Amino acid sequence: MRELPQGLTPPYNGDEIEIEISEIQLSRRAVLSGAGALALLGIAGCSQTLDLSALQLDGVTTGAITPIRPSISVDKNITSPDVMYASVTDGGFTLPEVPYLKVKPEFRRQIVVDPTGEQPGTIVVHSQERLLYLVQPGGDAIRYGVGIGKEGFRWSGRANIQYGKEWPTWTPPAEMIARKPELVKWRAGQPGGLDNPLGARALYIYQNGHDTGYRIHGSPEWWSIGQAMSSGCVRLINQDIIDLYSRVSRKNPVVVV
């Protein structure tokens, strides 16, 4: 215990405890007062006199950060679904309106960041996802929902679009006629029209100069998009195949995975 000043009466034990507690409280008040004063200095604009280098703070403003990639591009043919899937007259035929609300949003035509890594102009079909990408310059892709072939009828690989046709004639192969004898009436070909299985457009896939027998085509059966039910070809909503057809030319690369 410290020595008391001369002339003071020694305290009782209880008084001694009170003095020590008050001293502790006083010390705590001093610490808090010092912290408060430091904060007030910062508020008053004096924080520039403090050395904060030890805190290793990042002083870069968000405005100085360059975006990783530009925004998604704008395309006059990629608009709201009620416009893209409205009724349209084409080649003398009037395509009915597609009830797009019954089509899952991911299967509607849209611009996305390209996930394929392929060169611009390449058509990439992801069979498992039921999606077709047309790769664009600048890191974008136009994405369409597709229907694909049933198990046992699918094709995959790298090839090219050899040519395309508007409102094409559909000729069922002999093996299909064998499975479905009712198709024998179209042995010489079914003329293009609203009920034609190839729809409004067809793109013919060749590999090493030979016809693979597979097509990317339209379909009047919009409800089949997202499903595996064709005889191996890749089908799109008629309004979508018209859009895709307008964007490709002969020899576009095709990748089906």
C-alpha cells in the first residue's frame, strides 16, 4: 500500500478498496477520453496527420477500376418476347403467334456472354442444355432454345453449314418410312409449308464435304423446344430459325456437343 500524505488518517479497509476502484475507473475514463479525442480529430479533418500506413488500407477508388468486359450488346432483332414471337407473314405463309409464356425463359432468344470460346460465326449446340449459341464478335453470343434428337438418333462433332433453304421440302429417309409407313406419301418430298417438319428454314450440315443427314431447322411444334424427341436434327421455333438463318452464311462452322 502506498504511503499517505502527512496529516491524513489511515483509511479503513473499505475506504482503501473504494480508492483503488475509483482510480481504476479514472484510468478507464482517461483511455476512453483519449480515444474520443482521436476520433474527434478525424472528424475535424485532422486525420491527415496520422500515420495509417501500418493498416495497409486500399486507397484505390471504385471509379478507377476498369470493367472486365463491355456490357452486353444491343440487337434490333433481340427485343421483348411478344415482339419476337408475334405472328409474321413470310414467303407467302403466315406463322401463328407463339405463346411464349409457355416457353421457359431460358429457351427464348436472347443475347448472353459467350460461354463457348469458339470463333465468331460458329454455331454451337449444347445437347444436354438444349441450347444453341451463335458466337458474336466482342464476347457475346445469341442464344436460342432447341429440341434435339431422341437417344440413339443424336449426332455430335464438328462440321459446317453447306447451304440453307427457305421453306424447304422435307423428304423422309427410307428407314423413317420403314418405321412410319404413313409417311410413304412423302417419298418424293413434302412441299414447304406450315405443317412441314423442317419449318420455315433449314441449314444443312456437311462434314468433310459429305451430307451428315442432320439439319438445323424450324418447327411448327414450339412446345417441343427443350425436349429430346426429333430424329436427330436440331429444331428451333420458326421465328427463331428465321432469325438465325438471316445471320449465317455458307460454311459457318458447327459444333454439336
